[in-house]
Amino acid sequence: MHRPKFTYHHLLALALIMFSFFMTALVSQRVFERVPHLEDEVAYLFEAKLLAQGKTVIDSPQPSRPFWQPFVIDEGGKRFGKYPLGWPAILAVGVAAGQPWLVNALLGALSVALVFRLGSEIFNLDVGVVGAALTAFSPMALLLNGTLMGHTAALFSVMMLVYAYWRMEKGRHRLRWGIVAGLALGMTVINRPLAGMAVAAPFIAWSAVRLLQAFWLDWNRARLLNTLVVGTDTAPPAKAPLLEQYSGFVSTLKPLLALGVMTLLLALVIPLYQFAATGDARQNLYLLVWSYDRVGFGEGYGAHGHTLEKGIRQTGWDLSLTASDLFGWQTGSMFSIGNQIKPELKDHLLNQGDYWPPTPSFGLTLPSGSTTEIPFIGLSWVLLPFGLLIGFKRRWWWWAAWVAVGAMLLFITSGLNYPALGIKLRGLPIDQLRDPQFAFIWLGGYVVWMCIPFIFLLLAKPDRQVTWTWLLLAIALSLIGLHITYWIGSQRYSTRYYYEALAPLALLSALPIVWLMKRLGRLPVYIVLVGVLVYTLYAYTQPRIDVLYRFNWISPALVEAVEQRRDRERPALVLVTGTEVRWRAYGSLTVITSPTLDSDIVVAWDSGREGLREEIVALFPDRQVIEMDAIANKSCFADAPAECYGEVPQVIIGG
């Protein structure tokens, strides 16, 4: 029976796409007020503004220090941002339109559409809808989509890569889809290079397996044809050209070559930008900000040297928050009395970076009147094992054995430490975990462990569902494994280093929900799912994201106060005076200052050096000067000392 092309599943998917766009608009306006709050966002916006003007690098102003912006570099008389141009180039479209927030809103919605399409084709329409719903309602997605960070664009390009590879493997228009896949992977690489490498690794390995399979089939076919003519009276047929003999291998290779070529062509943007900025195509721009901002182990990697011990511990911290942030499922409540987020949870989300949540448990009163302690842990992972069980079909025991081996090796290496469950067991000696040479050996073992499933796929009878269940899981495992080599984690804007794994994990988590639909009926399961998603939106997502309102003391209120003082007939120079001043004290003014210093409002910092004030004012002879005094993260107007913005300094870890 021919399945209709448009069903109620497509209507549900369309509703989820619109929901994603609407919620991004809401979060970007109500929580982040469409102003960058993180240093990374400030640098991205700086680069996007330059690109919107057709520039990548400009001359440094003289003096340059008063116009400093976080992660914007002045080197050799040139000014440029430290980040690759992938995300700023996309953001520049929003800058040119006057609405930078709109870019992530569109890309977030398109990512939901891709999740639906991919899930529908690999599995079925219900998996597509449920996976799209989990993605659209994810607290990680709603938070990051509302920012100006590049992770939403990376998720979109990763899903475009996965979908294009799927279509390329199906056999129709292979070359065309190979080009699309290469463009998608290239965009991921020039946006988030480490994430691009992690996502590419499983597909490189699977491509090698496919080429081996195609070569083996062609070789066997050629050998069989030669065997059939041996011993007959007929003359053997003329030997076909080599390309015809290995036509299957060639047809598999062509789109993979297109994928690789397009990826490499786009990846050239990185060295070209580095050359334009510094004259050296090999210069890592990250190192011009922090000389230790590198991937690897040992001295010079990380602020105090990076080790396997730190990498595994940081991964445990981040995964503990991912377990809640992924879909917003956890035991316990985010709220205290009066529907306010609990103070200890708010403090953790703003200032800490260790295990989530900070409170190990919560009390539950039993009918008998006694109280028991219940572990307070994230549960967003709870459907994943069942999804893998369904996705791997009857071969699940192969994969269970593989997971058990990995878990055993991890336990032997680092022990098991999960304070929420009261578990703390020791692993290898600390000295060994701090040895850089052992760290690289361990990482090599992780790579070998990740490659074992490809042997399963090479030797077993082909099964597309099993293969793609593994590839979706491999994206997440590869991201987690590779980021062990990076010296810092991420919790302030959720565990964003794992964000590209959101959609694959959503699809795998959708499988057991759809399995229940086949046994209990679609309608009741959909009703329960909607109830869970809506409840999570209120009980977890809202307080989780709202806590970032005016984070880093950034708000448009300071800009509004300057506008009230500004003479509309001429542009303004806001002169911030102070010796111990951080960018947060006037960060919202930095954002509206043009990279070329020709905007209506320009902010400059007078650090107190003799003659510096006169040098700054001389650069803007026709501007109205508005005076501010600042210390740390707090600034006040000189004409109204009581009118201040920001707060007393507080500790910001990894922010």
C-alpha cells in the first residue's frame, strides 16, 4: 500500500519547528535581551560585523588598549578575532539584517526539521516526530539557540552531514549528496574544529569499511567470472577495463572523494584567515590570547597543565549536568518556596563547574512518617540503553559486550566517583593518571575501542538500522572522548561541547517511546509525552535558563542610560575611568561599539596612564564625551555617582 506523502506526522513536525523558532525568539528577548553575555559571543559578533562590511582583519586603533574586547586580538598592527570564520560568516547575515538573534532561531528550527526527516527515513515517522520533539524541547537547545554562540550552527551542519551521508549511501544522486555532505562537514570544521574532527571520525571509519566491502565484492565477482570460463572450449572474453571490473568500488569512492574535497576546500578558510591576520598560516590564533589554550596533555596544555586525571574528572562533571540538561529530566525539584530556583542550584549554575547538582539528595517522607534520602540525579539518559537495545536488534549482545569492556577499562583507569549516589572507588595511581605519555596511550586505547564496532559491521550481514544506530551513538562517544583532551569543561551555557550530540541522542531515545506506541497505542503515549515535555519546560527548563538573566552583569540598561544622556545631534564617546576594570563593567557598550569605531556610541577605557585620556579624546574631536567611573564589574556615571550598573565582584569559573 502506498504511504501518503503528507500525514499528521508532518503537521506535528511543522508545529515543533515553529515551537523551536518561537521559543528561541522568546529566550533571546526575555532572558538574554538579545545582547551577548559571554566573552565568546562578543568576539563572534565583532567578527560578524567585520564580515558584514566585507573585512576580516582591520588596522589596530592607536592606542589599542582602550578599545580592547574579549578574545579580540591586536597583533602586528592588526585587529582580528581569535575564532575561525565559519560561525561569524553565518552570523554576519543576521548582522546585515539588523537582527543577529534571527540566525540561530532559523538554524535551530531547521535542525528540528532535519531530525524529523532523518528519524523518519532511518526508522519511521513516529521516531522522527518524537526525536524532533525531544530536540525542540531540550533545555540545551532552548538555551543555546537563544544566544549568539556557534553551537546551534554546528548542530545544524552536523545533522546536514548525517542526513546527506544517509542519502548518499542509499544510492540515488550519490555525487550530489557527497558534495552536500562535504559542505556540511566543512562548515562544522571552520565553525568548531574540534567538534568537526570528532564528528568526522566515525564517518571516516565507516567510509573505509564501505570501501573495503565494495572492493571485496568486485574482486570476488571478477574472480568468479574468470573461473567460469576455465576448462571450456570457448575463448575467454576480453578482459574488461580495470574501472569496469571494480565499478562498485568506484561508485562508492566517487561521492566520498567529493565529500573529502569539499571539506578540505572549506577547511582552507582557517589557514587563510590565520595568514591574513598574522602572516603565518600555521599560527593558532587561540594561543595569542592564552598561550596554554591547546588540545593535549602535559605542561603548556591548560592553565596548569592538562592530565588524563583532570580530563576524566572534568568529563564526569560535565556529563552529570548533561544528564539533566539534555531533556530536563531529573529527580527532585529546581524550585524552593515561592517558585524561586533553589539558592544552591542558582549558585552552581552561575559560579561552579563540578558535579551537578550540588545538593546530593532530597528528603522523601514515607507513609509511616519516616524520612528517607533519595539521590538527586539527572535522568535524561534513561531511555538510551533501551533505544540501543531496539536499534541493534538481535545483535544487541555483541554491543552489550563491547560496552561492558569499555566500562570495565574506564573503571580500572579512573575508578568510579559519583557523589550523588555516594559512590567513590579508586582506580589507577594518581602519578600514572598524571603522566602525559600514559594519557596518549590511554587515548589510543579509546580509539581502538571505538573502532571495534566497525569490525562487527564489516563481518556481519548488512543491516542499515544497526549501522545507523551505531553511527548516531558514535557521534556522541567521539565528542565525549575527544574533549577529554581539552583542558576546560563547559557548564555555564550548558555542556555545550557535547551539543552536537543532542539530535543523535534524541533519535536513539525516541526508539523505546515508539516501541511503547506499538503496544499501548499512539494516542495515549503521545499524550503522556506531551505532558512530560510541557511539565519539564516549566519545572526544569524555565528556572535553568532564567538564572542566566543578566548573567555577567550585562544588560541593555546601561546602553539606555547612555542614550538618555546623549545629544542626538552628534555621536558620543563613553569614557570609562578606572584602574582595576573588567570588561563586564561596560560590556553592553562594547557590543554596540563598531569594530571600526564609527558607531553612534563608542566606549573607551582610560586605565589611568599619563596622557592616555587626551590621546583617546583626540581620536574623536567632534563627539560628546560621557564620563563613567568603574571598578571590577561595576560602573557608575560621573554626573550621577549613585546611578550604577553591575555588582560587587564575584567568582566566575569558566565563564
